[in-house]
Amino acid sequence: MTTERDVARHYSHGALERAILDALRSAGKDIDRLQPSDLSAADEFHLGWLAATAELANDLALSPGMRLLDVGSGIGGPARYFAEHHAASVIGVDLTAEYVSVATALTARCGLADRASFVQASALSLPFGDGAFERATLIHVGMNIADKAGALREIHRVLAKDGVFAVYDIMHMDGGELPYPMPWAETTATSFVETPDAYRRLLEDAGFAIEAERNRRDMALELGRQMREDAARNGIPPLGLHTLMGPATPQRIGNVMTALSAGTIAPIQMLARKR
């Protein structure tokens, strides 16, 4: 699909693994003995960052060996967290070949390759059998998916009976126009931000029963404020989201925080169970 190709192109860097390893060396890290926490400044590519991932994992009630699918896994931050802290067995899928390659390499350097692996795939055509997973996540990915109904049907298919699906996406709250570029898209051509009402309807139509919903706007605003203050005091760290997004990072992050502050968007988490 043209849209999926454009989305993958948006996230592609060209030399991302080298850029990350160079930044880690600059920060004094031993790249042959990495801890997942060494990567969290760059691999939690969503509002709320590592704190949001930790809370989501608790809300999912993960347990050792539980099979979890992370749809749109990026360079693997949440997947590694679920594997390290909850001993879940995680498979991440992503459109972007470079992200899959980097996620695989970094996970090996963290000693977690036996618990987390990554494959290139579309959310619209998941390469797994029916009922293969007990949990699934979609973390700041739906904004790039035009056919959300198709993606949710696929996720429903690969979840086991009573499996739980966590959506954590940026959603449109007041109908106002969004400023571009955003972290997930340069223009509206690959941006498909929807309202919470739309997500609720689509989840129910796909066969899910929504059990809980949380608006994490306040968390994201407070953590964003803390990060800005830390950068003002100590400078930009060697490794961060700028490693992924490059020179456009200030504008992209500025736009998303402006829209968040204005209440135009919010990061919303929904937990839904397969009926």
C-alpha cells in the first residue's frame, strides 16, 4: 500500500543503529553490556514515555511467559520493558524495516533476545495464527493507520479468548486543526488521528468489550515540563528522540506539545477484552 510505504519512509533514518550506538558511547555506556534503561530516552517514542509504558504494563496484568504482541513496536522500547520487568514473551511487528533491524540488534545487546523478537509486518495482515497471543498493545501507532477497522479485526483474530488489548494512542479531542509536522507525520497524508468515540465504536465493532479508559494528558504535560527544564539545566543528552527524528525534532515535539497543551489532542489508553 502506498500509505504504508510512506509511513515506513517517514520513520526510516538510514543509519539509526550507528547513531544510537555512537550516542551511547558519548554517554559513557558499554555498548556490549547494555541495560534496557540505557535506551529509554530514545526507545519510548510516545507521550508519557517510560512512565506510561510501566503503568500500561501493570494495567495489562502481565505475568511470566505471557504471550504479548506489540503492534508498531518501533525500536523495541516497550517490548523490552515487558520482557525485562514482567518476563513476558513478546513479539513486536513494525512496518519500518530499519526499526525491526535496530530493535533486534539492541534487544540482543540487552540480553533479552530469548524473550523479545521483532518482525516486519503490517497491522492489516499479521503473520500469526488465530489466538496466538494473550495480550496485545498498540502504542502511538493508530495515528498512522487509515484502516483502523481492519487493524483491529486482525488484532482481535490473533488474540486468544478473553485476551486483553491495550490501545494507547494520541486522539483528537476538540476538532481543532493539528499543526504539522508531528512526530508521526509530516502532513495529513499519513496522519489519521481519530476521536475516542471513534476508537470505542471501532473496538466494539471488531469484537472487543472496553473495560477501562485513561486520559494521560496531565502525565504527559508534567513529564514534558520536567524534560524541558532538565535540558535547559544540563543540555540536550547524547541519546534522545532527536536521535530518531533528526533536525526536525524541536518543531515536531513543539507542535505535539502545543496541541496537547491546548487540549486539541490527548494520549488516551483503552483496555479492551476479546469477546
